[in-house]
Amino acid sequence: MTDIGFIGTGIMGFQMARRLAEAGHRLAVWNRTRDKAERLAASGARVAATPAEAATAAEVVIGMLADGPTSEAVWLGHGVVAAMRPGALLIDMASIPVETARAQAERCRAAGIGYLDTPVSGGEKGATDGTLAIMAGGEPADFARAEPLFEAMGRPTLVGPAGSGALAKLCNQLIVANTIATVAEALLLAERGGADAAAVRRALMGGFADSAILRNHGERMLARDFKPGGPAKYQLKDVRTATGLARSLELELPVTALVETMFAALVEQQGGADLDHSALILELRRRNGLAAE
């Protein structure tokens, strides 16, 4: 049993914290919108008034926040790192820039606490079912210490030193974004070509074109079910972070650059920021002069 401070209990964080609590760990939880944290009281968690309060007695502090600036604001501006006791471990599970993760690791090292950057993939369903892919960057000893906690939430892999988890997540997000675009194009082509798009999707499943995106997001696209599991605004944020890193490394990623423009149009011009990222098909339909429905 571990004393955990869990910070950020939104769509993903709520399910991840719930699984930790139900695995027998003691949780103090905090969220900017308090009622999102209060839902965890039913699982035995204590709701803290501030992030620092959630961190004070914790052996491990886990954050599932929106982005790098939010993580920085909470860890430093809200005094979480300062409140943590020596020898504690900070685990940032948000999708943050590589350089942010490396800087956080340095600050934690200076404060006498461990650090892992461990973004996840699998969406709300993966968080609910405990099947998330967990990509960890940091010291092997810190990873070994956290591994039993990760196993309550999914499948953890140590991929390298601090910052490597963030880098692996960017690779993941490129594949996700580009595959969403390709699945949307394929379903639209099937529809306009006169086939039953739902039947085409079923026919492709199990073959070489099969993927979690085809299975899960293809179904969402056909049903026009865009309740967010992974909001489009966060997909755009991650793709932009990845293309920015690529530019700094003097890499050209032409497919991703095009998909970035599609997500930017959906989020910033078409009001789709809070729709699921599978709603990219709506932007594709718009570009082709087709009705959304």
C-alpha cells in the first residue's frame, strides 16, 4: 500500500486514480474543478484543498494534467515540489515537451526527490480498463519503485532517461494523428464510391490494415459519436510539439505537417476543440464540400 497524491482527475485522471484506489492504495486527490475530485471519495480517496496538501504526506505524487505549462504551474507555482518530502517520487503522466520533462527532472533531483515522465496512450477506455500503454523516462530505480503502481493502470515500459517518455508519446501521437486521418479518408472514399462504409470497415478488420484506430475511431466516425475520449485540442497540441521538435532536429515530416493543418482547422476554425480527435473526419468532409451528417 502506497500513499499517493494524485493531481488532475479529469477524463483520464479520474479513471487512473480510481484504479489505484481500488487496488488498495491511499490517495489524496486534487483537481482545479473540485467536484471532479470529489467523485473519488466513493473509492476511498481524500479530497485535498490544494495540490501542495495532496503532496505533503505522499510517497509518490502523480500528475495527469493538460500540458507542459499546466504541469509547470502546479509543480512549481502551486508548491508541489516544495511540499514533497525528501526521497519521494514525482510522476508526470501528462503529454509534455521533451525539454520540459528534462528540466523537471533536474529540479526534482536538486530537491532530493525522484522523477519520471510517463505519458500514456489508450484514451478513456484504456484508463477505465487498466490497459494504458505507459511510456516512462527516468532512472531505472525510480521506475522499479513505481512499476507496481503503473501495473494497476496499464502496461509500463521504461524507454530511456528523463525526457524519453515524452519523446515516445510524441512518436505515438504522430502515428495516432496520421492514422486517424487515413482511416477518415478510407471511410469517406468507401462512402462516396458507393459501398457500405461500415461493411468496408468490418471487412478490413483482421487484415493488414487493421488497427485500434480503425476499430475504435472508425466506429466513432461512422456513428458520428464524438464525445471526447481524447479531445482534438490535445491532439493538435501534441502534433505541434512533435513537429516543433522535428524542426529543431532538422527533420522534415511531410505527412505529419499536412495532418497538423487538418487538426488546426478542426480545432481553431471549425469549433471542434472539445470533440474527440476522431472528429477529424468532419474537417475532411468540409474540405470536400460534404455535409457533416
